[in-house]
Amino acid sequence: MNQIITLSAQVPVVGQYDTVVCGGGPAGFIAAIAAARQGAKTALIEQYGFLGGMATTGFVAPLSVFTYNNEKVIGGIPWEFIERLQAMGGGLIEKPLGNVAFDPEMYKLCCQQMVLEAGVELYMHSYLCGCTKSADGHIENVIITNKNGFEAIGGKVFIDCTGDADLAHFAGAEMLPDEGKPLQPLSSYFILGGVDTTSPRIDQAMHHNRQGVNCHCESIRDELVARREELGIPEFGGPWFCTTLQPGVVTVNMTRTAANACDNRDYTAAECRLREQAYQMAAVLRDNFEEFKNCYVLAVAPTAGIRETRRVKGLHVITAQEYVSAFRYDDSVSRGAHPIDIHVASGPAQNVTFLKSPAYVPYRSLLAESLDNLLVAGRCISADKTSFASLRVQASCMGTGQAAGVAAAQCAASGRDVRKADVAALMDTLREIGTVI
């Protein structure tokens, strides 16, 4: 039996806000901008010293999918960010899908600038570790820890953009079951320099601009699969390559391992395995493919790419049938167009289903059943495992973040329960700022 100790502390409340956003990834920084632009006094809490989440801590590229069937799917603030990033020289919009290759350092700078310009107050290097609630279950404060010690941040409305539904979990929200299926595996991206990016094979593979096509490098994959035992290759996927906009440099997505990223010990062991795999895979590419003969590892992502952990049980659970049929809800607030993309942890298989039309996301899927002042956005929204396998990507996360940010600001201003928001007013505002709903 583990020893139990009891801690008690006086925790200072260091700020009171209309909207408090937890997590500064694609959903979170967009949510914070959206709320602040609607007039809400907004705080954004982030565990790292920079924003961007999986894009900048995980090197997950490209950002996908912003357009589909030659029509914009994710608009408004997310698209403003993309256009600004491209204008800075840090992004490349790949038509017709609107997949976006990017420079991770420029991404950090661009989203930081937009967040600060909106008037958002940042709490960086701060780890969310709990919350306080009133007797009736209303969230009053989130608890963070940083170099100052434990601190509390009060708010009227909170948005969980942690990816792993950490705030919702701390607040006691019910999570969706695993449906008897394993979690999708983790992957650590790595960046290689010294690659012959002028090679037709690599040039085609690192530009993700073909709708209805899985953009992995098939010829390299075929050889890796055929020679896996001979070369001692561990579990892998893809490989997928993406340009960083620098000559001779590509991101590589091919490592994978099974793990639950919500379990600290499991996650730690998985990241150690993945870091080893990154160097192992780099050596395999260098020793066996002409384009990589001079390659070297520039960086391994500081954080493993997480595809799936906890998902909140919302007022509505998006089903696979609704998603693939592009069912349009009365309270649709965002869209999704990425393929339904289910990776397996054992073996190189990947199950991909391409959509005929972009799908819809209802406001009700951003709400936990039992909490009156919590919205969720990004990877922890209420969707079954199949629809979630599309919605988990970054453009979709930005879209739900935008909807949650506007909704939070409106509910904070009116004093409404988020479950009783004026959805018509929300949808009108979203259209006004360019959201495609």
C-alpha cells in the first residue's frame, strides 16, 4: 500500500477573469484570442514557455485541413493566423486542401503576437493541478503551480483546451468510454537536416496538397515493410515527411508506441522509447535511401505527439454516422474535413476513410453534462472514437477553440449557464468573424 500524506496550503488568488483558458495549443490560443476580442478579460494558462501545443512542442505538421472540395472549412481567427504566419515567412498554404507547412519557431512568435495584441494575460510555465468548486458544482478557481508556488486564478467561465481534458477531469466531468478499443498510439516527430529535398520523391512527399490521397511516402514505406525484420525496424507508421520551409530540412512522422499519456509513468516510458526510435529511424533512412545519405537529427520533439486520451461526455456525442454523412445540426459552430484517421499501435497499419463532404460540430459537444461554466475545445470534445479520429487534428481544434472562446465571452457577459447559451447569437457572431458553419 502506498503511503498517503495530507497537504494543506493557503493559495493566493492572483487574478479574476471573465474567461480562463487552460492550455495554449491550437484550440487554446485561438479560444483566448476569440474571447478577448469579444471583450472578455481573458487569462491563458500554458505549461510551456511558448504557445502552439502539438505544433510547437510536438512538431506535428502539416496543420490540416482548412479547405475541402475547393471551399474553406475553417475560417475566422484560425485562417487569419494562417495568413499572418505565411506573410511572416513562417507558413506555406498548400492548395487545394489548405494544409499548412510551417516553421515551428515562427509559429511560436505569430501566435504569441496575436494573443498579446488581443489583450490576453499569459500564465506561462504554469501547470494546471486542480480546481475549486462551489457547493453547487460551479467552478470558481483553477489551481496552477509554477516558480511562485501554488496559485489560484478565478473566472466566470473556463475553457478546457488541455487536450487531455485535465480541467474537466479535476472538476468531476464524466468521460466517454473507450468503446472497447485501444487508444491510438503516440508518435514523436523528429526533424532531419541534410536531406535531398530536391529529389522528386521527397519533394512530392513533403508537400501535402492532394485531396483523397494519404500523403505518406509509399515507395519508402514499401521497402521498410519488406525489410522490417532484416533492418530491425521497430513499430512504425507512414513515413510522412513535411517541409519546414528550409532547404534540406524535413519533419518526419514515423515512430509510434502504445501508451496512455494520462498516466505519468506510462507516458514517461513511452517518450523514452520514442526518442530512441527517432535516432534508430534516422539511421535506417540514412543507411538505405539515397536522399537521406547525409541526413542528421536536428531535433526530436520535446513532447510526444498524442492522438487520443480522455474525451468529455457532452450534451451531445458526435457519432460516426453523423460525421461521415455531414449531418448539419441546428447548433453547428465548427467543421471538420480531415480523413477519419485511425492508427494502430501494433504493426504499420493505418485505417483511413476520406470524407465526401466536410462534417459539422454542434455547440452541445463542447459542454460537459454536469458543469455550468465549463466549455471544452480541441482534442477533448464529445465525439465517439471514429468521428474523433478526424476531429483531433489541428485545424479542427482551432475551429472548436474559436467557438468556445466566443461562447465563453458571451456567457460571461450575460451571466448565463453555458448549457443555456444564446446559441443563435453565438452563431451570428461566429459568422460575422468569418467562421464557416
